[in-house]
Amino acid sequence: MAEELTPETPEETEDQPIKQRKNGLYQGVSDELAENMKSGWADTELRDLTPIPQAERTAARRAALSARFPGERLVIPAGKLKTRSNDTEYSFRASTEYAYLTGDQTQDGVLVLEPVKSGHRATIYLLPRSDRENGEFWLDGQGELWVGRRHSLTEAEQLLGIPAKDVRELPERLKEATGPVRVFRGHDAGIEAALTDKVTAERDEELRVFLSEARLVKDDFEVAELEKACAATARGFEDVVKVLDKAEATSERYIEGTFFLRARVEGNDVGYGTIAAAGPHACTLHWVRNDGTVRSGDLLLLDAGVETTELYTADVTRTLPINGRYTDIQRKIYDAVYEAQEAGIAAVKPGAAYRDFHDAAQRVLAEKLVEWGLVEGPVDRVLELGLQRRWTLHGTGHMLGMDVHDCAAARTEAYVDTILEPGMCLTVEPGLYFQADDLTVPEEYRGIGVRIEDDILVTEDGNRNLSAQLPRRSDEVEQWMAALKG
């Protein structure tokens, strides 16, 4: 990794050129080199650009936001780079709310809706092209020579359909702003500092909640993105099955890396940290260390999702026999979870309560646990006391979209206590987990964890499984794996 240019003469002296003393960028750079770097560059401005595919939809989303908060200035930042270590940063991912309202994904961006008589005037504040006159483009660590070309403000306006201005001017503008202001917090400390005496936590929370609930029902563009994410995810699972022999020779990280390759080739990234849990690690719900051994005869619980370039993610889990065949006890537990998932998926339909699919899946699992003698019935007693939760552990699903746990700030009455509508997308993911040290179950159960998860779209007449490309029934899983391994 190249290091940034450092001054040959770190301390300023009186005989240095004036421009070097005025602008630290030029410190240690000769006049001749500085002048040479200013000129001789081609015009690279892009013209007659076509608006991004979701431009009309982002405009409609901003209109809905405007109608909810009339007469108030609304500020939604994309976020800043975050340091990973010393002078290296994590890959940037724009805040979901900013990307949802603009379609833009660039760091430091800020969307501002300023109140006017007819509603709001939207302006997107962005970093302009790097300045070649002052040397920023090649001397600054975030200059375009170092990190790549940015769109000019004019280009951004054409692409996004929003007037664009220089974000470096925004803090002063916000300090001078009058009237009520709301800001989406947690992404840009500088913007929040400029508004510190103009906002309240309660009012800002109302903005956060509205933007979360606005995403509960997906439009056609969003559904298409989720379909794309699920299709790429299915191919990632196929990739993993084909290299399980190599994973056995290395570790769970071979599985993680294999899926990540598909995510980067066909999308933006993984939508969340891949869970590649082999053997007893499958009983750890969010096992993301992925440093364990992959053994023939064990199960692999793979929970992974591709995030598309437009930031919509799949969230799919399959529990696979590493050698391609379930043992009798593995199949018994797997088939129970499959039956529970079938019941949960059947409960997803317009007009149903959101909680119905969870209750349906939990009832099946409780029935199995009673049938196996692991907990004393009757089933209604088990469910009333929640006794099945020792082995089922988690809820049966969640909303899905630009965030893997989408709409997380929504009010209880708008989410878990709501009625399902066409366009909602959620996961159905029951599981059974028998910890390796659980002395309340027979030894043959211990260390087995099974989860099956699919992404379910509520439709006008029921539901559609967006991740149905991947088999779920145990015999179909075995046939699929055998075909892939050839």
C-alpha cells in the first residue's frame, strides 16, 4: 500500500515560497513540481448523464418525508470514513436513510430539506471534484489521485435529480439556520455539532422512527433488488458446496472467503458478517469468528447474504451435511426445523398479524420437543412458559431490506404488532440448538444446531419465497449437494 507524499522539509522556513506557508499541502514541494501538477490534464467532465434508475422513487420518498415534517429543516448525513487502524479506514457504506432518500452512496454527503411555502427544497451537499489548483487531488490523502475520481456537482445533479452544493460550506449554513431543525444522528459528528443548539433528542428520534417505518413496505424497485440479492446469494451457497473439501483442509474461513468472493463480484459486499458455523459452532447464534475446523460428518450452518450495489441484502441460512449426507439424528432435527419453517411461511400473508409466523413455527418446535421427551407437555403449557426457548433461542424472523434487520427503529405498533401488507419482506428462520454442554438432552443431540432461513415477500394473495432457488427439504438438499460435487 503506497504511503502519502510527505514533506522533504517538514518545518517551514522564511525562504519557503508564500504558497507553501499558506497551504500545508505544498509544504516540501518545489515550485516547479507544484506548477507542473496544475496543468496538462484532460477535461473529464461527464455530460448528458442518465438519472439513476431509482431517481423517481427517491423523489417520492423525499416528498413523503416533506409531508410528515412541514416547515422544518431536515438534515440526513451519509456518514464519514471510520478508522480501522492508524491511517487505514474501513470501506465506506453510506447510511441507509441517506441512500434510501437520494440513491447516492458517497462519503461526507448530506441531504438537506429546507422548508419553503410549497413544502421543502431538497439540496444534496457533496464533496466536489478535487482541486487541481491547490494540489488537493494529489497531495491530500482523500484526493482523487489517491482514492479515485468523484462526480462533479453538476454530474451529481444529473444523476440524482437533486441540486448539489459543496458540503464544505454546509456547517456554516447550518449554524446560521433559523426555525425548527431535525437531524439524523450518529453518522456525522461535525454536522451534529453545527446544530447542537437547534435540535433535541426527542425530535430527532421522531425523524429516525419515521425513516425506519417508511421502509416497511417495499416498492417494485426494492423488490427487484431483493430478488437480485437472493439470486446472487444462492450462487454463493453453490460456490461453498463445491469447495467443502478444501474447507475441510483449512477452516471455516475458507467458506467465508468463498462466499465473500461471490458477494464482491455480483454485489457491493456481504450484507452482514457471514456465519460459517461448523459442528458445535452452529449452536452459537452469531458465530462470525469462522476459525473452526470443518469435519466430515458434522453439519455446516451457513448464514450469509449478498448486498447488491444498491445496498439491498439477502439473508439466507442453510444447514448442510459437510459430507453430503445427514445422519439419522441430524435428519430428525433438521426435518423438525423444516416442518416449523413450513408452518411459519404458510402464516405469512396479507391481513395476518406479524407475530403469526413466529407463533406457528414455535408451536411446531414445541410439539417436537415434547414428542422427543425433552420437555414436559402439554404443548400449550410449554408455549405459555416459553420452555422451548432453551433450544429455540431466538425470534423466528425480522424485516429485511437495505439493512439485514430492516426498519429496526420502527415503533412496536408499526412492526411486531402490525398487520402484514403486500410489499413487506421478512425472514422466516426457526432453529433448534442443542449446546455441546447441555446435560438435559441425550448425548446424541449435543453439539447439533440447525437453522433454515428464507426471505419471504408478502404478496396480494399470499407470499413468495425470494430465496426458493436453494433447496430446503433434507432429501433435496442431499441431491443438490451431490449434483454440485459431481
